[in-house]
Amino acid sequence: MRFNELISGVRSDVALKIYGDDFDALTASAEKLLKVLRTIPGATDVKVEQTEGLPVLNIDVNRDLAARYGLSIADIHDVLRVALGGVAAGQLYQGDRPFDIVVRLPEDLRGDLDELARLPVPLPEIPEEPSSRGLWPAANESGARFVPLESVANLKMEEGLNQISRENGKRRVVVQANVRGRDLASFVEEARSELGDIRLPAGQWLAWGGQYENLLAAKSRLWVVVPACFVLVFVLLLAALRSLKQAALVFAAVPLGLVGGVLALVLRGMPFSIPAAIGFIALSGVAVLNALVMISCMNQLRNQGRSLSEAIVEGSLLRMRPVLMTALVASLGFLPMALARGTGAEVQRPLATVVIGGLITSTMLTLVVIPALYQVFSRPTRLFGSRQSSQT
């Protein structure tokens, strides 16, 4: 999940990505969507991606006057580049290590717009046109002529763009929101219906991202992986028990555990999520293991000559301690995760809650329901006709 956040650049439950070309239009559309998202129940921490607020020095060059002086825009920018950023004027060697000698203005002058406005801009040679000669200032002792920067450009400190995010070759602005007190899928469905009335300008479109994007991708994978895993486990059980009835009996422990996991999520007020789905998978494995341990013991006792009722009672008593130990070890191991509040708690708590709640119901029902079902499934089946003939 952290790698997905790094790749997408979004660390929120829901991200509404707006794509387009005009950055000002994208920001205006993001503000409209922000107002609608704040009205949806469950939305918290709703905000627009910070794109402005970086101080920028704006240089407005008087092109006509600069052209009359024979200056280009590059000449004026070069003066500011040297004054603010500096330029290497030579190198100083200390031993075998060279260091650049940088010429620039002192720190206190670089932040003073008035001082920057008085920077001398060197002029080229006086043109031959008489109309332009009157603009040229007198030369100094070295014969060079300068004009102050403020006479050919205006300097302003303004707030500019902090960042310009791009994705798939298009500019992007993200509206982020976290979801509390409800599941992510229903929130997005309601948000889609509410945002359907907003008309975006031509050239803009929306895309949903954040954890919702990861949820869709994970759900599509789980719809394939989970059934395949259950089928594989059932095949392995069938090969181990050599009985279709007993393999199905072992799988009866899975819904017994799922009931407890669902109840635990409801009691703690947690919505279903991908970590909770992973918890259900882990819970199913432990539940199948406990049921297999108990049924294998009963089969072993019956092979030793015990009657059905004796095998059920003795097998339940013999395997009660291993089943309880397995459930307690897993539950106590997941307990710190269920109570986590720090970094990663949004992943740990649903997973641990499902496992602990499911193991409670699965263990209790495995010790009671599995022996009862074993007795029902192990009785010999008789046809109606044979039973009637025996009675006659």
C-alpha cells in the first residue's frame, strides 16, 4: 500500500484527479468539487492539492524601452542571474581540491527589491541613429555606460505555483478526502451521484484514485485468487481424507469463522476493506486447520475399533487442547495489532479484528458443531425401500 501511494502520489482514501491543460481552470474546477465532497457524510480531511504559495520574483521588462537602449530580455535576465544566483569567476585550489569563486550580491541585498532595482545594466555601444543617442547615459571613467534596472524593468514579489503535477502527459490537480464511519465503496458511489451535476470545461476530465483505486484493483484480483485457493484447499482435503463428505465437513468450519469476523467488524464499527479481506483469508486457514485436526483424530479412533459415539467424544476431548492452543496463540498474537493506534493502524486493525473475532466463534462452534455434523455425516445411509422391507 505504501508503494502504491508513492507511485500515485496520493496518500488519502479517495482522490479525485482532474486533468486538463489550463492550470487556473483546473484549480477553479477543483474548488467546485471540494465544496460538494464536504457535504457527503463520512468525508473528512477534504482538501485540494497545494499548488500555490511559492514566492516568485516577477520581472516585467519594458520591451520598447529596452529595445531603444539596444538591450535584449536575455541581457536583463543575465544581470539578475549573476546578482541572485551568482556566476563562477575563477577557481581556488586548496591542495588538490578546486573550489569555484562565485560572484554575487550579499545575502541582505538579494532580498531587497529596492537594491535590486538599482542594479546597473551594461549598455552596448551607442547606436548611430540620432533619435536613440539622447537616451544613452554618460560613460564612466572606464568608458562603459550603464542604466539602472528599474528604468527598463519592474520587479515584483508575487505568489506563484508551488508545483505542477503531471500524469500521462497532462496537468493534474487532486482533490483528496478521507472516509470515516462508512465503507469506501458506498462513499464513492454517493460522491459520483452528487458530482454528476457539475459540468467541467471542455478539455477536462475526472478520474478516481487513492485507496479506492487500490481497492478496485485488489477486488479484481481477489475474485480470482480466493476461489482458486479454496478449490485447491478442497482438493488437498479430498486427497488427505479420501471422502467427499468429510472434505465438505472440514469446509463447514469456514462459515463458522466468517460469522465471527463479520460480527467483530460490526461491533467495532469498521467497514469492510482489503486488509479485512486478507484477515478473512487467514481466518479461513486456521478454521480449516482446527476442523481437520479434530476430524483426523476421530477417523483414527474409528480405525482403531472405537464406535462412532466413542470416537466423537474421545476425539473431541483429545483435540480440544490443540484447537484451543491454536486459537489462543493466533488471537493473542493479533491482539496488539487490533489495538494499534500508530502508523499502519489502518491496515493492522481490520485484519486483526477479523481474525480474533472469527477465531472466537470458529473455536467454540468447531468444538460443538463439527462433532455433531461428524455424527450425522458418518451414519450409514439407507434407501426408503430397504427400510420398508426390513420393517415388514
